[in-house]
Amino acid sequence: VQLQASGGGSVQTGGSLRLSCAASGPGRVFSRYSLGWFRQAPGKEREFVAAISRSGSMTPYADSVKGRFTISRENAKNTVYLQMNSLKPEDTAVYYCAAKSTILTYTPIRINDYDIWGQGTEVTVSS
């Protein structure tokens, strides 16, 4: 399966963006994958943002985005979303989606747990 992230852009502090990540190509059924969003700011390491289990019942978040970001998935459209509200300059980064075929409730949050990655979409938040 391949992942294609989109929806990045430039916004001012306090603005909102919704990122999408669509899966395509051969592979397991989309609903068999746990999905995650990660980000990498300039000069920094890639970090976890949010993840969602196969059913959508488990959605862990990084402390830095709790209450502002919401991850969701639409299995019928093979797509995972990241709704980002109240954006801050420190949210500026390239955002990557990732997938991992997992058992039902497992929701990985570590980079090394994921083996399928999208190409990234850039988010810039200006003050």
C-alpha cells in the first residue's frame, strides 16, 4: 500500500488545517492498519503527533497537541485525517502519515513501529 498526504499549507497563529492521507495500491485492507501522524520540524527529529487504531476507538496524542488536534479515519475512503485547530508557530513542520498492519486494538506511537510512510506535507504557522 502507498500513502499520499495532502492538505498542508501556510496559516496564521490560531488558524486551522485539515490534513488527509489516502492509501492506495495493493496490500491489506485499509481497515487492518493502525495509522499515525508524525512531524519533523527543521533541524529536529521526527516526532509522534497522533495515532488511531483499526476501529478508531483508540486515539493517543502527543501532549503538545492534545485538545487541539483530532485524528480520525474513514475506512470506506481509505483515508486518515488530522484536524489541526488553534495552530501555533511551534506546529510548523513537515507532517507524515504512516501505517502499520496490526491486531485490532494495538495503536503504535513509536516511529520504528511503522513500516509504511507517506511523502509528507508541509505546514507553516506564522505569528
